[in-house]
Amino acid sequence: MLPCRARPNNPDFPAGLTEDEDIQAMLRGSRLLKIRSRTWHKERLYRLQEDGLSVWFQRRIPHAPSQHIFFVQHIEAVREGHQSEGLRRFGGAYAPARCLTIAFKGRRKNLDLAAPTAEEAQRWVRGLAKLRERLDAMSQRERLDQYPAGLGGRTCPRRCWPRGLLYRCYFLSTHTWIWSYLHRADSDQDSKMSFKEIKSLLRMVNVDMNDMYAYRLFKECDHSNNDRLEGAEIEAFLRRLLKRPELEEIFHRYSGEDRVLSASELLEFLEDQGEDSATLACARKLIQTYELNETAKQHELMTLDGFIMYLLSPEGTALNTAHTRVFQDMSQPLAHYFISSSHNTYLTDSQIEGPSSTEAYIRAFAQGCRCVELDCWEGPGGEPIIYHGHTLTTKILFRDVIQVVRDHAFTLSPYPVILSLENHCGLEQQAVMARHLRNILGDMLVTQALDSQNPEELPSPEVMLPDPQLGSQIHGGGFTCPPWPLQQLKGRVLVKGKKLPARHEDGRVLSDREDEDEEEEESEEALEAAEQSRRAKQISPELSALAVYCCAARLRTLDPRSGPPQPCKIGSLSERKARKFTRETGNSFVRHNTQQLTRVYPMGLRVNSANYNPQEMWNSGCQLGERGYKQGILGGDGHFSGGRVTKSPLFNHVVYSTVALNFQTPGYEMDLNTGRFLINGQCGYVLKPAHLRQRNTTFDPECPGPPRTTLTVQVLTAQQLPKLNAEKPSSIVDPLVRVEIHGVPADCAHKETDYVLNNGFNPCWEQTLQFQLRVPELVLVRFVVEDYDTTSPNDFVGQFTLPLNSLKQGYRHIHLLSKDGASLSPATLFVHICIQNSRGPH
């Protein structure tokens, strides 16, 4: 430990932690070894900042101050010991008790560290856990109290900005952002802003303001008349800069002459917003939660600042917060759900020469993925390996992946995980695979039907059945409320693979390959060695026995005369054949998917593994679908062209009546997948609409009937859009907004606003876009912001995608995401949403 003060001077440091020994040790700092490879082990200083929200670290080559810090809120998990691929491979020289891994949200790489002692490692593990727990528990008001003090003069010794300068500003998430730019623009670090520095600040925050107007605003705030802004003058300037006239107009419309909202006036606003559950008690609770002025709060009044705080909060966003929890019926058969699925899960980059990694599985699980792919090949020493066969991608052990499944599959979602085995191994190593699955997963692995009375019926994600081994208590023809242990699929693992017919128990059987289209089989055969091909056409009894509810089979026909439904069989077909089924026998395909799982994979001709649109497969009720990886994305976003969407893949998913994507590949396809599974607690299972679950449904996605819903979007303003070229001070975005509708073919559409010249800070459009929808239950709405360019394709700025049925009406903020799904906070769109159908309001 370093001899440095341990007690933070910041009085607003997280309550209850100022005296904590672990936190004090982190404030003093530790010299930890950063481990990146077998030979790259470098000592670095890590120290908790006095804001209690960020960690500063030493770098050998100086960078911008912001690049020397990571934030506690960006941490996905802290793992003890050798619990990352990096530490398992390169950290063997250090005892597990001395090691820890900090895993981040988004695509940022893990931070693998080794401490001088086990106790010091534990201090960081415990300390970070306490800070994350505190951050999660903080109310929005507490966060507001926290940021200005932590970032307003006590985080950096050279900063002496007045404490609480932004306290009364209502942009909670803007505090970090605006303070960062203030300090960068203050070139001489004297805590005063000259007009030149103010102009520099405006360029940094994406505002191209006329010099005369900027100077007039500057002088209006320069009360000391010394051509410098300081203290309250800077606050006045920022208040004018951050002014939201459109929110003031809405507030004054409801508040009347006294310029405050009573609880009854706030209730009137909530009712106009379409908040069905709004009551006077609800309005009073919002005032207590978001109002900043204590006197107003005591009198149950809401000021403008409190009103804006509410509109920027999760309760004021476009996404229905009730849908962020598991709210759907989880007791229906697996075939009644869309299932979040991943293709080539093991890849972190290119599928030709990129690395394979167990970390890719951990990240997929952290995003709610419930079906992952394991490409299994013969490995040295009798150990099966996973990689993208016949390519230069690196190899990982099958055993290591199964250990990751055991340790991480249920960190975000408790619902069942499907292991999709692409088996290229001989009989011996297949037996090894089966042994690893049983030994490592233990009771987590489903090895027999849960309902012995109906072994051929698909269970539900939340199935709860009496354990037949423990006896049955029958009452009135059914089970009583059982006090004994239950069998269930929560926390369980299913294996998808080929199932041996009873007459082939010796293993001399068909291939476990997916029986893909002939053109794909031929290309694969050209790549495979003869011996490998021979081995791949045999299935071991040990592995076959583990395919209980997910038995792979080729889907050749939808003719009902071919036999009764077989719910435990997963039909596999190419995207081309799936489209053909949809086009020629749409209703039969939908009916098939009401009872069985269907897997759709990319065509063999997609040598670059480009993704297809998952919405096409969801329209027919497919649950699992696959996407391929492709490099070279147009602006990191998909663009509509000729009524179709040009695909830009980085993430791929599978559809078993599922659609699978490459989670490592950003693009509009992955945006759609994220939007589809954003709801229902992000548990990876989303209940299909009723017309995709009814066995005798008449629904056909190609013939959906007349429009029955009208969606009207008023695009009003945007706030603090990110600069696309931070290195070029004069570069200012010209933003436009596009609203995309993804659903059945007849519903697919897009409309966009005009562009606003040179203003990414607070552009205003006030334009109305309207859409007529035939099947609203399947619609995903994607809000996209782009930087307009006259000579080349527009540049992607940010997006947000969500189901129409989870879109709230009224005035709403939309918090934008980057092309890889990371938050662009504080960047937002402000819109008004109206949804009407033939039976009245939505």
C-alpha cells in the first residue's frame, strides 16, 4: 500500500463507507500487476477516486485524463481467483487468492490483476462489491447529490471549481459530461472562463454557435464585467446553455400562473400521457422522488427542475418500466417463446482468423442469451476442442466452455440454457464430451424427461413438476400443492443434438451434422478430410442420451400427412428454405412453430457469414435463428435500400423457432435482437403473440390483413449528441432522425426528419412521422440518429430499439445507444408518442 491519506475530504462520499477499511485501502491505492499475456505482466498503480464512483490508474504512456479512469457503474462483474480465460492461461505464477478480474459492460476487455497479497486482493473485491451495491441502491436524488461534489473540485488536485456548482442543474447524467469539458476548455486551469475558452467549450459539446450570439450570452452572464466567468456566472451560463424551452412550455401548460405543479395538476399531466395506473397517490410519490426543492416537496408541489428530473428518469422514458421485469406467463411450452440465441458464440472477432474465447460465452450469458453454439472438433490428447473448423481461428477446450456454462449461465437469467452442439468428433471424443457434460454440470444437466407421464411434450421455462422419485400425492385427479422437492427447468441445461433411433444404439448411425442444404453440404465436404467426414457420421450412445427435449432433425416438409407433430424435435433449415416456407405455405409454417422448435441457419453461399434479418423468422414464429459474421459495416449501421434493409452484422443469433446471432457483431440485426429481448426482465425468453401460439391459427405473415393500428411519432428535440470526430474541434454533426418499423413485410417502413445544420447539442425538429400497422404485436420500433452527409452515406450516431407493445405514449425521452449497444448517456431524443387502433387507444 502507498503511504497516502485514506480518509476522503469529500463530505458527499457514499454514506456509510467513509470509515470502511476496504474503501480506505482503495483510496490509498495499490500497486497491482496487470496481466495481458504470458510475458506481459506490468505493475500499475490503481486508486479509488474521492468521488467513490471511479478508479484512477497509472499508464506508462500518458493519455488524456479521461483515459486514466474507469467508472464503477461500468463494471459488469468482479471475479475472484483464476476465473477468466486470461488468468487461467497466463496467471499460473500467482496464487488464485491473489488474483481478480474486473469485467466491464460492453466490449471493453477484461482487466486481469494480481495483488501482492491475498488480503489486498480481497480488499479490492470486497470494496468494489460495496461500491457497486451502494450505487445500485442510490436513489436518483442521491446520485444528483453525489456527482457535482465528486466532480466539482475534489477529484483532481488541480481542480478548484466551486462545490455544488451544478447542483441545481437538472441534467443528472450531464454532470460528469459537462464537468469534463469545462475542465478541458479551461486551458490555464484557473477556474475562470474567457470568451475564447467558452468558444472552445461550445465546439467540444457539439455546438456551432454564431460568435455574436455566443458573445452576447457570455456578456449577459459576466456580472463582474471583467471578461471572465467564474462561480455563479459559470452556473448562469450553463443554465442558459442547458435550457429546455420545449419542457418549460409543457410544464407551464399544466402549472398555470403560479409556475408550480400541484399533485392534482401533475395527475392531469400523467393521465394525458396515457398512464393508466395514475392516481393522486402516484403523483405525490413522484413529487417526493424527483422534486429538488425541499419547501416545494413539503407542500406537495413540483417545480420545473423536479418536472424535468422526472421526464429524464427511467419512469419518463419510452420503455414501459413494468416490462423491464419478468411480467409474461412463463408456464407455456418452450415452442411458445422467442429464445435469445447465439451463433458462433465462441468467436470474439473474425470467423476466419479471429480468437476463440470462453469470455465470449460469459458475455453472451451476461446479455441474456439462452442458446449458445459449441462447434466441437477432435482435439489432441483425447480432449475435444471448439473453434470454427478449417479456419485460422484459435481453439479452446470443450471442457473449459462447459465449466463456464456451469459458473455463468444463470448470472442474469434463471431460465433454461440450450447448448447447441455442432458435432464433428469421432465416437471416442463424443463419449468424452458426454462425460464432461455429466461430471461438470451435474444436476444442472437435464438427462431425462421431467414429466414421465408426457415425455414427448415440451416443458415450459418455469415448469414445476413433482419428482417421481419422491412419490406422488394425488388429490382430486391432480397434484396437491406439493411440499416435496420439484423438478423444474429453471437453472437447468438442455443439450441439442442428434438422437439415436432405438435400433442404432451401437453408435453406427447418421451424422450429427445439421443436414444442411445440398450446396452447403458439398462445400463442407470439399473442406473436410475423408477420415473426419467418416467419423462425423457416427453418434455415440452416451451423447445421444443427453438429447432429451432438443433432438436435432432436418425439416423437409410441412405436409401434415407426413405424421403427427414431434414437439421434442428441433427442425433445421436454411434461411432460403425458411423464406420459401413463409412465402408458399405461410400459415402451415406458423402452425408447425406453435408446437415445435425450429432452427434457421444462414445459407452456405454466405461465405462472409453475413446476417439475415431476424424479424423475417420471428414473423413465422421461429424461435431460434442463426446469423453469420461479416466484416466491413456501413457506418456501423444498416441503411434502408429499395424498401429492404442492408444488413451490417457483428452479432449473430440462432432461431429454434429460435433465431441465433453473432453476439460479437454489432449492426442493425443485433439491435433488433437486443430490442426484442429487452423486455421481460431480459431473461432471454419472450412470449410469442397469441396468433403464433394457437395450433389452429389462421395467421399468415404474407397476408396479414388491413391496417388496424396507427403509430404517430412527433420528433421534437435531441440533447447532447456525441461528436463523431473528437479530434477535429470544428467538426459538428448535422443530425437527422429516422424511425424504422420492423415487422411483417406489409408493415416494414421508415421515415425520417430533415437534418439540422451544425447542432448536435440541442437540435430541434418538431416533425411528425406516421405509420399504419397491420400486426402491431410483432412490430419493433427503431429510433436512429445519423449525421447527414451530402456526398457519402450518413454516419451512424446512436439508436434505440424496442417492441411497439412496450412503447409508452406521451412525451418521452429515448436514451440512445452506440453501435455496440453501450449507453451514449447523456444523449437523448425527446419525442411524443401516440398509438391508436380500430378499437381505440392502445
